[in-house]
Amino acid sequence: MQWIKKLNYPRWAIINFIVLTLFGILLRYIQLYGLPILDYQFMLHAHSHFAFAGWMFFAIALLMSDIITGGKYSSGYKYVFVFTLISAYGMLVSFSLQGYKPVSIVFSTLFVLVTYRFTYLLFKGHTLKNAVNATAFKLICGALVFLCISSLGPFIVGPLAALGLKNTPWYQDAIYFYLHFQMNGFMFLGALGLLASASITTLLSKRNAQWLNLFIYSTIPVYFIFTLWDKPEGWVWILAGAGTGVNLLSWLMLCFNFRKDLRQFSFLAKAALVAATLKIIFQALICLPAIGEWAFMNRNLIIGYIHLLTLGIIMPLIIDQFTKRGFLKADKLLTTVNWSFILSVIAYLFLLFIQPLLSLFTVMIPQYQFLLFILCLLILPIGLMLLSKTTVGKFSAK
């Protein structure tokens, strides 16, 4: 299939981001004005599944593959990209029209199988280990393992529904299991691994390796913060607290020990690391019962946490690495676009987090939902400008 060889995959990644942005705008519009012909929950499921498959997995997998192959992708990697696109757009359409029905489940299962195949390709032989430094290798390996573990969530959801447990905490916890190991596992660690492969020069000493292992392994007990909404037994709170505490401590120690490299990072990478620190602190605070109960009662805080991770951390790191790998043409316009994106995200996250705090004092921001809608609109031209900066010949010629 010659057309597979001619696809410009970085361009498709940015197109997917634009499509994702359009769906985000549509969701905000429905909240404001309503749209009877569309089901909000169906659109929300479509948005989230496409975000995982069409944007973040596709972009991260593309960058990892480029590092492994030096840009000379084998047919195995190209088929991963193509079937990722098929599954992503299949989920986008089927979830939008039907929600969780057989067609959407088929495309979701296809995506899971694609992630297994991608993991196999990266772990096959010693290619990955030879292509990246020790820090990046550990992070990327952890990311891939968590990517596969995350699939247990969707596979458990079906049997739980069949047993009549759809309206129980078990069902919700299975969904959170998938979300956690996708976002905090694969996406977060994978994006950090890409950053480390391109920008970390400090050797991984024995002490740093220990802190890095703690940081990666603590991702597992951090999952339990997503079960606190149901007020579980005390041991669950202890596990969540211990996990987030170790995660925070190891993160701070890694930042301190790699501080010489951090000074050389681009402003996008530095912004992402600041956002990552805020995310990890937020996780630890949730383990305090009073704060945890308040957080789970405020939907905007949960949305804010998710977007802090996706827009504040993953997206800047992806754009940073797209630039370093030559997927985007670096010039003054791209710098302006990047700054515009960061400022827009700061404003968006500020609104998401500040309103729940003001609500404690019975203060409401005037036209709050409309302001969020406008900020979502501002992301669209940023995506279009990123698309204009994607390189043309590098991929279409292969």
C-alpha cells in the first residue's frame, strides 16, 4: 500500500489536535446553549477517547518511533499509525452517535490491540535501550508497561456491566483505572521519557536511579486517589497518601539532582515541569480527607486536573519534541504560537481552579461558562498555526 508510505504523520497528529479542539469547543457550546440533536455524554466520550488515541497516543508513539528508527519507519510502525487513526476516528464517530455500543467497543478494542503491537515493537530486541539514555529508557519502559496495564480497565467494565454492577463503585473504579494508567502512566511518563532522551545529559547515578524507580513505581498506588470519592476504608487512604507522598518526594529529588539539565530546557519544557509539580502537589492534597471530599464534589476541579495534565504537561512536551525532531519548523512565528498556547492554557486552568475556591465564599465569576467557551475558541487558531508549521517533505518522501 503505497499511500501508507506517503502519509505525513506529524501533520495528521496536528490535524487530530485540531479535531479534538473542535469537539472541546462543541462541548462548551452545548453546556452554554444546548444542542438537541447531539447527546452531550456521547460527545464527551468521543472527545476523551479521541484525545487518548488520536492525539496523545498517536503523537507520543510517533516521537518514540522516530527516536528508535531515526525517522526510517518500518512497515510495522506505519501500520501502527494507520490503525491508530482508524480506531481513533472510528471511536470519534461511533461514540458521538451511539455511546457505548458494539461498534464503539470494536474500535476501542482495536485501539487496545494497536497499543499492544506498538509495545511489542519497542521492546523487541535492544533497539530502545541502544537509542536512548538510561533515564529515558526507564521512563519509556514504565510508560509502555502502564499502557498495557491500563487496558485491564475496559476489559473489566464489560463483565461488571453483565453482572449488573454498572451503578456500583467497582464499575467507576474500573474506568478510573484506565484513565489513571493512560494519563499518569503512559502519557505522563512517556512524555517525560521523550524529554529525557533529547535533553538529559547527566548520567543516571545509582542514587538518581533509585529516586527514578520510586517515581515510576509510585504511579501504582497513586491510582487509589481516584477511589477516594466513595469514602473507602482507611487503608485505601493510607495507600493513596503514601503513594502520592513518595511520588512528590521522588519528583522533587529528581528535579534537584537534574537541575543542571533543567536550566537548558526550552520554555515549553520548563512550563510543563512547573505544571507537573503542581499536578503532583494537587494529588497529595487530595489525600487529605477534607480537601479530597471537596475536590470530588467540584467537577471543575476534576476537569482542571485532567487539563492540567493534558494541556499543561503533555501538550507542551509534545510540541517541544515535535520541534526538536524536525516535525515543526522552528521560527519566530512558532515561538509566538507556543507562548500564545501557554498563556491561553494558564488562563483556562486558572478559571477552572479559581471558581471552586471562590464558591467557598459564595462568589461567582460573571459569565463563567462563556469565558471558558471563549478560551476554548482561542486554542483553535493555535492548532491551525501549528498545522501550518508542520514540515512537508520529510515524511511524504518516504
